[in-house]
Amino acid sequence: EVALGMGRADEALALLDDAARLLSGLPPEGTTLARMLLHSAQMTVHHRRGELAAAEAVGREAERHYELLRPAAEGHRYGTFRVELGDVLLRLGRVDEAAGQWTVLVALREGLPHLPEHAEAQLRLAWLAAGRGEQAEAARLARAARKTWERHGQLARAAQAGDFQGNLIAGQPLLEFAKLFAA
């Protein structure tokens, strides 16, 4: 994460490759979570490098390992890789699959308070709903995202969700995906 934050994606991938080598020497049944987290991190690096096919491939591996953890992983933060996997799929032009990733993430917290990453998924779903002309649903999702971010003290992100909702009400054009979800 530090190497990637410093703009050294090659170094980040090398470190992740070292981690993969270490994991390869351990029994798979005891390292499912570690492998899921590794693939999620690899997805982030490939995504930032613009290598969408590679990002999807390792994102799908994270998803496969996550499914091996269920139901013990449900309700935890482990499924949050789905936000980024959805972003990758959207950039690959697979809107329905992207929406599916975000919908599943939100559903995993059914009955539990949402975390900031669930708000990310909700605002993405709001953006898609608005694009389909479903303004009421888009506003509902944006409002839920805003409330979650406010509850977690992420006031700048809450303000963005509020602005998105206000633009819906005012009939303003949608921001491009990349501008709304640059973070």
C-alpha cells in the first residue's frame, strides 16, 4: 500500500508476488483469508495501472476465496473488494455485473449498520439508477450513503452524496463516473 501510494506500482506488485510465494508454501485450507486479501491487493495495483483484464482476473480470485470463507465472513469487511471489482467491471463495459457486485456487498450487511464501503456501493448504485432515469431510487440510495458517511465522520464524502442527491432533484446532468468516484 505504501509503495502504491508513492506511485511505485512495480514495487507493490513485486512485494505482492513475494507474499504469494510465501503463501504457496502453506496449506490452502489455513490461508484462505490471506489469499483473498492478497488477490484483492493485486486487483488494486492492476486497476491503478489500467490493466483491467488482470485486475478482473485477480479480483475474481479474491471473490472465489471469499466464497470459501462464507458464512463466517458475512458481516465483516472482507467483502469490500467488491466495490473495486465492480469498478473494474464497469470500466470493462459490464454494467450489470458491476451492479451485481455492489448489490451483493450492500446485501451482505442486511440488518447490520452500514460501513463506509457500503456507502460507496450505494452511491455507485445510485449513479446507475439515475442513469436509467430511476430518480427516486437514486435519491434513496444517495441519501442512505450520505447518512452512513455522516455516521462515520466522513463528512467530505457525505457532502458529495448530498450534492449528488441535490443535483438529481434539480435535474442537473450526472457527473462522469470517474469524477464522482475518483477516490
